[in-house]
Amino acid sequence: MREPADILREHGLSITAQRIAVLRAVSHRPHSTADALTEEVRTEIGAVSKQAVYNALGILADKGVIRRIQPAGSPALYEDRAGDNHHHLICRTCGKTVDVDCATGETPCLTASNDAGFRIDEAEVIYWGTCPQCLAAAARG
Amino acid sequence: MREPADILREHGLSITAQRIAVLRAVSHRPHSTADALTEEVRTEIGAVSKQAVYNALGILADKGVIRRIQPAGSPALYEDRAGDNHHHLICRTCGKTVDVDCATGETPCLTASNDAGFRIDEAEVIYWGTCPQCLAAAARG
DNA sequence: CCACTTTCTTGACTCGGTCCACTTTTTCGG
DNA sequence: CCGAAAAAGTGGACCGAGTCAAGAAAGTGG
């Protein structure tokens, strides 16, 4: 990821320590919750309000700089890989989340079998399963 | 859907007025929130506690009788079409939710391009877009 | 450097959902 | 049928994630 300040400038956003730290945190720890990112930001700049973090995450997600994913039964996660509409694979046991590219190409799966007249702009895909570690743990008993 | 009481019996669940009414409500109004279903159940049997509804929805979803979907930014929705792993198409503007069958077959999309060693058991797909009505409304301006 | 806009802070609050202690129903063996 | 024992339901407190709102503190542009 490029310099956080540049990214903010390019999107016409004011440049603040909080936003820069949030961007760094997302980039450094993708697939983290707002809470975890707040922690990370605090270790970097000392203090932030939870609101500032939500604010930054919200506007950055709006601008398409970062991406928000909201898996069922979990708080929202944020990642800096945005704009390529890749998908996610989540472990039901430990919650580990990994990126997956879609087999069908660049802007994948954007065609439903029957679109019912909708204009579709995004296909969100989450694969649920069990990660290798948890599989091994289960096998051991 | 078959007789609610039979369904409950088949899954070894006690037969209660609340559960029957919940099943009927889900069947009658698919893609509803727990709250809306509680309303529906109340008109049918007079009163239920919110807990009883959550309880019934939870256990029925566990048994695979109904399916729970949790779109980003919305409370969970429930539907009685379960077990065929179909997908959903949701309007960003009005929230209308419709079912879509997957183009690729019976148990669709269960293969990620790179499974990272996970054992995948479900592929959850949500198409986001704008429904015909909202498109028309936007065009009128 | 100053006015003005944007952002941050703090703290209350909402919403969806869960927990818990207790009462009511169901179920099932006699 | 009847009467435990088990399963569900009730009501109310509670929780976590996220939002709202008002005032304080930057950032921005002339």
C-alpha cells in the first residue's frame, strides 16, 4: 500500500494522525475487527476514540480504499485489499479468515442465474469450513 | 411445507404452539427478521416471548429445517427453503430479498479456486444491487 | 495567521441478540 | 390417565457492536 497521507489526499480527505494510523493498522493486520484495529492504533499513536476509528473505517470503506466484510455471527472485519472483489474463506471453529481469488476471473460471479431485473453491483461470497489446524485438532480428538 | 407438528416430531423436538407458529410464520413470510416473525406469531397465537422465537428459530436452523441468512448491515433473516444452498439477491435501497438458484448446479460454488487446506462445507453467496422498482424510482429522479 | 470547515472526543443511547432464574408445558413410563 | 422428569417458555436484566450528538480540537485555504 502506498503512503497513507497520499491516499487520503487523493480522495479529498483531511489528513489526520488517526486516519493514517487506521490505514496502517488495516494494512498491517487485515481481517481485523474495529476493536482490534483500535488497539493497534493506540499502540501506534497513543490514543484514539472508538468513534474516530469507526469514522475513518467508514469513510475509507465508502471511498473504496478499504473493504469491510461482515461474516455472520462476527463483528465486521476490514482489509486493505479492495476493488478486486475477491472472496473469503472462514474457519467455523477458530474464525481464521483467508482471501481466495475467484475461479471465474476478474470481476467474478457477478452474474446470477436469474437476476430478477436487479442491477447487480457486487457478489459477496463467503466459504465456510474448517481450517487445517482445526481439522487436525479435531482428528486428534 | 408439510405439517409443522410432523416436522418437529421428525427432528425429536417437543411440539409447542410457539414452535408451530414460528414455523408457519417463516413459511408464510420468508426473508423476515426475528422481529417481524414475532409480530406474525403474535397475530396467530396471541403472545410469545421474544426468547421463545429466538429459541425456535435457533433450533430449527440447527436442525436444517429453516435457514438463517445474515446480510451485512441487517438483522438476520429466516426462510423455510433450506438444504439446497441457493443464494440471495438483495436491494441496497429497499432491502428486498429474492432467492436465486446458482448457475452451476445442485450444490453450487462449493469449490474455491484455492481452498488453503480448508474443508469447505458451505458457500454463502449474496448478490448486492438495486431492484427494478428502486431503479425506476431513481430514473424518475 | 485567521476564519472556516472538517474531524475528534466523550458519553449517552439504540438495536439485535443472549443469559438467567423461575414457571409452565410436554413427554413418557407406569 | 397420572405424575414425575425433561423440555420449553416467560420476563427481565444484560451485553457487544455500532450510532448519535454537542462541544473541543485539529486541519485547510485564502
